[in-house]
Amino acid sequence: MTRSPGSRAVRLLLVLASLVAGLVAPSVAQSTPVIRQWREFLFGRIQEDGVEYFDFDVPAEAYRVIISFDRGALGEMEAPTMLLKYGAFPTGADYDQVLALNGSNDFFQMRVDNLRSGRYFLSLVGAKTYSSLKSFVGGADDLFYFVSVWYFGCTDPSFAGSRCLSPIIDGGAIVTPSTKSVTTYYPTQGLNTGCVDARRSSVYFTFEVDSSEWDLTLKLATSSESELTILAGANLRDPGDLEPGALVQSARIPAGQGDRSVVLRVTAPLIGKWMVLVKGRVTSQPSCADGGGAQFTLTASHERDCSQVADGQIQTRSGLPIINLCGLEITRLNEMRKNPFKSEQYLEAKFQADEPRVGNGDAPPEQTQPVVPYFFDLPKTYAGANVALTAYVTANVKSFQLLARLDGLPTLATYDLRFNSSNAIDRTHVKDSEPDWQFTVLRYTWDTIAFPPVGRWHLLLVADETVTPPVDRTVNASFWSVDVELDTFACPESACSRHGTCEMKQTYRGLSYGACSCHYGFGGEQCQLRTVEAKFRKHQIFLLIFSNIAILPVTLLSCRRKLYIDSVLFGATGLVSAIYHACDVELVCILPYRFLHQMDFALSFNMIMLLSVHLSGARKQAKAGVQAVLFLATIVMANRATSMTNWVLIGAGCSLQFSVTLVYYFVMGSQRMGLGKLAALKSFLFHSNNFDMRYGILGLGLWIGALSCWFSSSSTNYWLIHSLWHMLAMLSAFCFIGLRRNDRYKMIVPETGEDVLRPNYESTKGAVALKVVELEPPKAVSVVSEAETVADEEV
């Protein structure tokens, strides 16, 4: 059967077409954006009354972020809660999103709503009131977890959206005016064109606002009669989030004839990348590809004319001058670190201007009312700090307000924080005012801001009333003067509501923050909540303080046995514990709480190790030197008093000391006695009068009871369990001191009654042997002559 030439040609054409398709397909695939997925993860553990913080950055190519949480077995614990906030540490009263982690599942996830570029912070908060569970190393279980942050982005940054199918057009530079004489000129560049039709109804643009501006003007114009809408939002990553709301502003050109343009004016725009959406309703016209559709132009500019911007002018009261915000000079506050090389001062810094802002007596009317803008950059280093705001104002400024906003200039209607002079917690006179100021300078301070947002802060100081003019309105006489300062620190003086101590901690990513450790009976992030009923307060005070009387028996017994160093240290342990708990229950604090807390644990550690040295057989002379070293070591350990590491080190040190000491005694004693190890042990324990076993059995029982207190404390029974710990531990110390009978250990040979562990045993034994040899009677020696010996041999 023969094949026709036509069929052969068809087959050749098909092969050629497949080859062409194979060559074209890769290029098409390469031009189509691909979804990229990656993640960051971390793991750790949290207590029921604890909190942990994390942070992550949203990169420019990401359009979606999903956070997942895997947890270990809950056991009897209650599930924690995850909080999310943009730009700042979240707290129980201030967060953007919450993820409840309760239920039977071990895996949870949530999508970040209205995703924006920048830094996000997460907090994992235990179910119990913060810092309310009191214990040594137990009483609060740990939950192990694994947190993942999943990013979804496009390989081509010019696309975005759920499937990377939405092209994003770079709108170019934002137009800024230039002034020559009285005429304002606008550059011609920055004009963007676009088209929407029935098939493609949306076009996205991006514009970069890289500095502080009072206005952003978006002008949309078209010759089409179709309806067009413009929407704009700052730092949004998903085009699907461009919907009218708190983060998005919009304007519309209605369908029909007439004026076919609209201006969207944004007052004090946020710094960052603005996404602008132009969408239309076009149904009957030809497509844009055929020259139809709704053609439009879009221009972005900073007009810097606050008379055209809502809230761009300030007049706090009638009779006061109208102040144009666009004409004000913005003062920068410079960052000055105090001592970043000291860990406890790492978050301490001051932000202040080079010099105060002054309005002179000959100033024009629009400058006679203090309206002063400031800005400063707060890096992520200070995300866990506390910020204290201070304003210095001449006394003729009777009333003022200080407005604050993050990443955007504040106005009277748009701000994040507001401070009024009438709400200041402190108002004092400042002595070191400038010599040419005719008015006294007042200093205003407000409550500190915990966990401030990071980024560019903008402040606006506005006087609310007429300023009293000075008597001398010469050129050198100051009409008014204002100055603003900010201080950052981990722990302010008013931290923890004065019901706890503040200390600096670190997140898993190395950010430092101030955290409270609440006194007994209080809890919460600022120790503002009571966790124990007030009716038990007298019982708590009595038991926690007076249970330390149990230290007297061991103190007196040590003194009676002439163990004076031990007696002093035991007495100091009970005294410091009583003083510490008097401060802990807020009865009276004669010394700083943190110092008392460290000394209480240091002396408690020292008491345990002192007993270990005593029972190991050390003599009085050796114990003094050993005790000095141990006391210094326990002070170092007390910096992290409740850490399990300390107890492991104490247990390991005591075990090692006992092992080495007893092995030394038994090996040396058995060698000198010429008996086995078991016989030496029996002699050491029962036949050498080393121990009073009645004290040993009682002390062991008391110590086991004291150890059980470590793992049974909680917020409700802490005062009772801890008081039992005092009595059981101190009475067990009395028993362990009484357990050892002698100044040194002995090992008696049962047959002879000789102590083989006495210090001069070897030298005494040698002297006795030598004496026996010297007293032995001489033996009879027969002297035989050589001749007689030979004669005997011959016979």
C-alpha cells in the first residue's frame, strides 16, 4: 500500500507545528508570572501565665500572608491566644487580629487581613493572668509550639493578586510644583494613561510617597461617558483589598456628560507605596484594543496648597490667626543613645531638637500662635520600649495640645495619639530658661507609652488659646518658645503599677522589651490586677514573714557547736527572707525589691550548698574559704533566680562533692583497714560515731517535704505552700547540722578501735613501728673462728 504525497506533506506540517509550539511554549510560560511560596518558622514554649513576642516583615513581592500554629499536648493547661498587630507589639487591649487556639485541634491558621508592607508583630498570650503563678521552678506548665509564617507572592513584582494575574503599572514620580515669582509651574511628566472596557474593567497603578507631605492629589480625567471610580490606599499588598473603608479613599466620575474629571485629595498621606485602582462600567463601546473603551489620564501630585486640602488650615478659636500647615517648617528630633553597650541601658535614648522653636515679638500675626510640627524616626530596636513625652512651653501659652501620628503628618482631625496640657501628669517650672525669655518655662509630662509603633513619628504642637504678649516687644524679646523631647527606656519609674519589678527581656528574634514580674497577689501586663482575695491578706503577711522564725534552731545549734560562720549565714537567710516577703506583700520595703529578691534566693542557694559542705566532712578552717567562693557563686546564680538551671547546677555540684568525698574516704579507709569497701562503709556509718541517725531520718523526711513545695505552688495557695517551704527547709537544715556529731569524720577499726582517717595516721603508724624495732632485745651471736669451721668440715 502506497502513501500519497499529500498525506506526507500533512504529516510534515504537523511535526513542524509541534516543534514551533514547543519553542513558543517555554517563552510564553516564562512571560506568565508564577506564584511563589515560602515561609519563616520558629518554635518555643510558653507558660500558662506567660507571653512571647515575634515579628516578621512583609516583603514587596508578597500579596498574602498566612500564619499557622502547631502546639504540643495541652494536658491540664488552658490554651493560649495569638494576637497580631501592624507596626507595634500587640497587647490584650490593643491588637488588629486574634486567633483563638482552643478546641481539640492541634493546628490553627489565619490570614492577615488588609495586608500591608512593613513589619508585623505577634504575641502568644497564656490563658492565665500574666505573672500570676508563683513558683520556684514548677507550678506553671510549659506548652511547646511551632509557628510558621507563609508568604505568597509573584515571581514578577509587576503583577499581584491571588493568581498573579493583575498587572501593576508603576505610576512614576509624583509631580511637585515649582514656584517662580507668583506663578506656580507643574512639570509635564508624571501623566499616566489607561483604558478600561467590558473585558478589562480595572487598572492598577502604584505611586511612592517617600517623604512627609501635607497633601496627595490624584486627578482622573476621561472623555468617555462611562462611569469611572478611583480608589487609593497606602501600603496595601493585595489588589483585592482596595475597597472603600478606613484604609482606602475613593472618588467617582458619574456616567453621563458634563465635567469628565474628578480630583481625589488625600490630606497628610502616609509614607510608603500607594496603590491606586481605576475601574469603570463600560458595556456598549468597542474594546480598548479596537480604539474604544474608556480612555483616561491619571496624574499624582503634591500641590502643597493647604487651602485646597481638608483640615489643611488651623484656627483653634475665632480671633486667632488662620495658619496654613503647608507653610510650616518641620523640625527634626535627633536620636541620641545613652549607653547602648550596657545591656540594662540598651533601650535608653533621647530624641530632641537642636534648639527650641521661638516666636519673636516682631513676628507676623500668623507666627504669634505656636503651631510647630516635628518628626523623628523610631527604629524597630525600640519596639519593646516605653516612650515618655515631654514638652517645654513658656508660661504665656496657657493651653495646648500635642498630636502624634505614625508615618503621616497629623492634623486636628487625623491623628493616632493626642496629649492635652490639661491631662499632663506633671507640670513643673524649669529653672534653666534662656536669658532673653520673658516668661517662665513650664515642663509638661504625660504617662508613658508602652510598646510604641515603629516608623516615622510626626508631632504637631498647637496652642489652643491666645498667647499673652510680652511687655517688651523688641527684636530680642521672645514672644513664645516651645520644645519637645522623647525618652525611651525598658522600665519607666511608674512601670508595673508599683506592684512589681520591671526587667529587660528578649524575643526569639533578639528584640529587647521591658516585662513586669508582679509581686505576690498581683498580675497583669502592668501588675494592675489583684489575684488573691483581700480577706486572706493578714494570713499571708503573718505566715510569709513569721514562718522564717524556723531558722532559729539551726542558727543556735551552729553557734553552740562553734560553727560561727554557719550560724551567721543561717541567721541572715531567715532575716533577709522575712524582709523580702514584707516587701513582696507590700507591707514595707526598706530596700529595692529586686535586690531583696536576688539576696533571698542567693542565701537560699547558699544554705543548701553550706549544708552540702558541712556533710561532706570539711573542717572549720577549710569551710571558711569554701564558703566565700560558694557565696559569690550563689550571688551570680541569683540574677536568674527561678531558672531551672540554677537548681540543676546545685544538684550536680552537691552530688559531685558527695561522690568525690565519700569515694576518697572509703578507698583510703578500706586500704588502711585492709578490709573491703562494704566493711569500710559499715564502719563509717555505724561504728565510728559520725552520725546521729535520728536527725538524719527526720531531716530527710523534712527535706523531701520541702522539695515537694517546689512543684505545687500557684496563684491561690502560694502563700501557704511557700510558708511551708520556709519551715520544712529550715528545720531540715537543723537536722542536717545535728546529723554530724564530730568536727571531722572517723573510720574505726572494730578489732583495735583505731581511727584510720585521723590526719596523722600514716606518720604515727611509722613512728610506732620504728619504736618497736628499737626496743627489741638483741639476739645471741656466736663467733666461730675460721680454723674451727674448717676443722668441722674436715671431720
